[in-house]
Amino acid sequence: MTADNASGPAATTTISVDSLFRPIKFGGAELKNRIVLAPMTRNFSPGGVPGENVADYYKRFVEGGVGLVITEGTEVNHKGASAYPNVPHFFGEEALAGWKRVVDEVHAVGGVIIPQLWHVGSIRQPKEGEVPSFGPSAVMHPSFNGKGITPVEMTQDDIDDVVRAFAAGARDAKAIGMVGIEIHGAHSYMIDQFFWEVTNQRTDKYGGDIAARTRFAVEIIEACRAAVGPEFPIVFRFSQWKQGDYNHKMVNNPEEYESFLKPLVAAGADYLHASTRRFSTPEFEGSDLNLAGWAQKITGVPTMTVGSVGLNDDFLHMYAGTDAEATGIDALIERMDAGEFEFVAVGRALLGDANWVNKVREGREGDIRLFQREMLASLEANA
């Protein structure tokens, strides 16, 4: 490990990494490997418009070897979509022109890129005089510990407006040269709020058991599919964990999981991105399969795993003041070789070293720079 890595000796991978570097078709594109840049919120697009700094940011990961880029979450065109300043829009002439520039520059260096379409729902805390936040039910999000603002329960018109906003985002993504989309249905944002029984207490067709609570997501996927046609890839991201309950289990066994996944795939999701804090954690008793592995086994569609790849600790401990240390990726490769999942999304390891993929491929793990908390300032300065 290089001198700028003060976290201890480098952990090395002892088995072949070749399975990570097999090409694979992704809609009309061919990916050079199975490694995906995970979507990570940045807040570096003033006024919602991505600038040249955004293009430079994504280009460096392509040049560093990633096969597929999934952008940071981008806001769909709905009045309650965003809770954060300077998150990029995925609507409006100026923002879409900015994203078109990003696409063109990523393509110019041989990259493949898709946007993540996002609505935060009741996580948003409106200021006085602003439009309210929206959620499946008038239930304050648990992450606020009772000190936030209760959202407005969505009417059918509200639901239809959000569905149309996602479909418009999908249509615009295709029009500017993106090769697919990811729909953000994880981490207790709006779509996930419909999945979560704590925030979804509806008694209509959008509430009830886990299969019924997928209906909102199903309508979004169906509308996006209608907007882009049959060959345009749709990735759907979901998670068991929720903000305010990081140990939550939305489904407790494979049977419940099947009830959750099958409607999403039937609606038109081509890929499933199973967000976990640690990819190495088995999901259900009696099996070593993780959340992505079970999704691929149940549905047969390709899945992405994610969570602490190349690192020994999850992201929550970073916020608590503990930096993760490097680990080898033998366990990851063994799972991929066993057919557990088709793609691996990587976040913090790539933030620490944009050339992480090339260094893994070339056997230069000892040269990898680790992502540490003090790097955040330099990332902001160079974004």
C-alpha cells in the first residue's frame, strides 16, 4: 500500500479476477466488464444543472475502468421531488442539455452511462410557503424521530403525476443518448415509502400486503417501459434497510421476497439492483445467498450486488468517525463465479481511487488509495 494510505497493510486478492472482466450485453450496449459505478448523491449541480465538473467526474471513473456508470440520483419533474440543494434535475431544457454534454463526453472515452431517476417523497422537509412534501400516507418519516413535518397523503392525481414524471424522465434519457435508466426504489425514498408498511398505511389498492404495496412501483415501471419501448434497459434499485431503521427487513423469507419481486419484473424491470450495507451478508437463514443472489435465483433476471466492496466496514461507521480498511475481493469473486449475481456496484472504493478497477485488473491492489473522511473536502474542491 502506498504511503498515503495510513490504514494498514494492503489486503490482496488471491484468486483470478477474470470473471469480473467478462463483457456483457446491456440493452444496445456492450459493457467491457461487470463493475458498475454505484449512484452517489453529490450536490454539485447549482440550480439543478449539471456542468462540466459533472462530466469530468463521471469520465474519470470510465477512464479508471468501470463498465457502467449509474449517475447520482436525479430529480424527476414533480413539485415535491427534491429534499437537497444542488441535486441535478432530469427535466427542463438547461438541465437536459447539461446531461447531454455529460453523455457525449462519457461516450467519447468509451463509457456507458444511465441516470438514476429519483423522488424523495416524505424525506423532504418543506419551508414555510413551499409546496408540501408527499408520501403514501400522512405519516412523518421515522428518520425525523417525531420532530419533522408530516407529509400530505397522496391522492390518485398526485400518484398519477409522479408516474408521469418518471415516464418523462425515461423518455428524456433515451432522447439524449443514455442507454438505460435506473429507478430509485430504495432507502426509504418515495417509492420505498410505498413498500414500507410503516410509511404506507393506505387502505386502497396501493396498501395492504407486500405484493399490493408494489403497485405504485409497478405503475412507474410500466409507464417508463411504455415511454422507451421494449429494448431499453430498466434497472430497479431496492433495499431492505430504511433510513431510521437500518436493520429493517421488508421481507423475511424467500416466499415474501418472491411476492415483492415478481410484480416488478412482470412490469418491465430488466435488472434488479439490491442495495445492501455489506454484500457478504447472507439474507435468509439456511443459505449463503445475499439479497442480490436471492433476487436472481427467484426471478432469473440479472442482478447487481453492492455494499462495502473492497472495504471491511459499511458506510454508517464512516459517519460515526471510523474509516474502513481495504480487503481483498476473493469472497466477491467466488459469489460471482457461483452465478449469484451478474454485476457488482462499487461506491466508496471508487471514490477513494477512480482507478480502482484498472488496479484490481492489473493486480496492483497495493497501489489503491483508500477513501477516508478527510477526502471529502478535496472531492468537493475538485467537483
